[in-house]
Amino acid sequence: MSAFAVIGRYPTTRPRRLRASPWLRRLVAESTVTPADLVWPLFVAEGQGEQQEIPGMGGVHRLSVDRLPAAAAEARALGIPAVALFPHVAGEFKSADGREATRPGNLICRAIEAIKAAEPDIGVIVDVALDPYTTHGHDGILHGGAILNDQSVEVLVRQALVQADAGADVVAPSDMMDGRVGAIRSALDGSGHTGVSVLSYAAKYASAFYGPFRDAVGSRAALQGDKKTYQMNPANSEEALREVAMDIDEGADMVMVKPGLPYLDVVRRVKDAFGLPTFAYHVSGEYAMLRAAGDQGWIDFDKALLEVLAGFKRAGCDGVLTYAARDAARILAA
């Protein structure tokens, strides 16, 4: 039955009755946001005792591995179920082929091990992509100005395997190479990691909203050209459904739309079409605008943040990756 099959008339019907008090508004809310809906992205850096401020992302820092257990403990205490890890790779570890991504014991592997040793009940999601590790800033192997798809997938598979060996619960390929989900799933299963989930960045757009993130992982200055030959055209949504369908067919357990706010229509279409656990990434540029406006007093950051998160849930998200996860959990607990 349509939601509008029965239409009331004023004055018998007064929609404001259901808005009259806080308890009633909570009771009839169609969408709710809880800390359990959030994933907290963390940036990891080399060193000891490091907490490096990231320009353009107020309140977000790069943390050295020894500081990650405390962050994971805070997530657990706030009811946030998982963290997502992204490395800031020092220049001496970068190469044209991103080989450091595949080395056991690299920064992310040590980060995974530190968190799982200290907080085994916190989920650890890890990015599978080469841009933090390459001298050219791309998510794959660059040759003659082109990104080589199949050769890149081979490296991404090895990256996912070392992450799984280190104890990652979820590997999240964000590179947008064709066929990488199936290759990673097959390799994980073949190496005994049948319990490791794949969260695919299935519809990742070539967006202007990634700038602060690229600063955070140190890839912006290195980036040669743009990523439009492998990330999606922002004008397209039918293509997003095709990408998601292919990744599900290849074995994705969960799918992601990235960025978030400009693509809520895509989130809704994906959720309606497939019903699979669907996530969105409230990306760095979106977060930076919200934080900056709050810092300037132009908006109420706390209220705007909860409104944004409610929008994600209303659009069909099962969960949201957001740099404001800790802020939101604290607000919700107040």
C-alpha cells in the first residue's frame, strides 16, 4: 500500500500532534542514528607518541601505532563498533609499483595487530588501494600515462592477503579496478581467510571532495593527473548500479557509495535494488566544510552533524564512515 493511500484532512488530521513533545518525536521517528551505525576512520603514521594535526580537518589527527589501542578503547566505550585504517606512508617507502603495500609488517599490518591485541572486539576495516604507497599518487600501477588494470589487481590481491594475515576483519578495496573484488575474494578463500569480509567501494566517484584525505595520507602532492579513468563520473547513477551488481556477483559482502552527501540518491537506489548492507563515506571534504562552518559559528556543528547522519540513514545506509564518529557518539550519549 502506498504511504499516501489514506490522506487526512485538516482539522481532523493535524500532523503537528506527532511533533508536540520530544518523547513523541523519538517514538515515531522513521530513522534513528546510534553509535552502532558509525565507523571511525583513523590515520596511522610512523613514530612513537605521534598525534599529528591534519590541515583542513579540524579535530582529526594522524596517530602512531602505539596510540591506536587508546583510540580503539575509546571507540568501544562510545559504542562505535569498528575503525577503518588509512596509512600516511613515509617517502622512503613509496615506489612506482606500491610494493610496500604488500610487505608483511608494514605500517598498516602493525596497526591492525596493535588494535586487535588490545581491543579484539573492535572491528578493523582496512583500505585496499595503492595511492598512499605510490610515488605517482594513483590507486594502481601507472605505465605510459595509463593505469594498468589487471597488473594493479595482482598487487591489490597481495595487499589484501597481508592485511588478512595481520588480523583484519574486513578488507575494503577502494581502488575501482575492474575485477578486483572477485580476485581478492578468491585469494582470501584460497589462503584460509574465508571469514574475512569484503566491503567494496563499489560506487566511488571521481570527486572534488577528497582533497583533505589526500593530504592526510600524503598523496595529493604526488598525484599525477586525475583519477577519472577509473573512478566514476559524478553524472552517472545507472553505472553505479552496474558496478554494484558486478561486485556483488564477485563476492562482496557489503557495498559502499563514496562520497556521501552528493550521492544520497545513489545510496537509495543501491539499497532498494540489492538489499545488501550498504554504507556511505562521509568524506574528508564534506567533514571539513561542516567542521569549518561550525568553528566559524555559522552553524551549530553538533546539530548539523546529527542531521547529516540522519540523512544517510534515511537514504538507506546501514552504516556511515565518518571522521565525526567520535563527536557523534559523544553527542548521542549526552
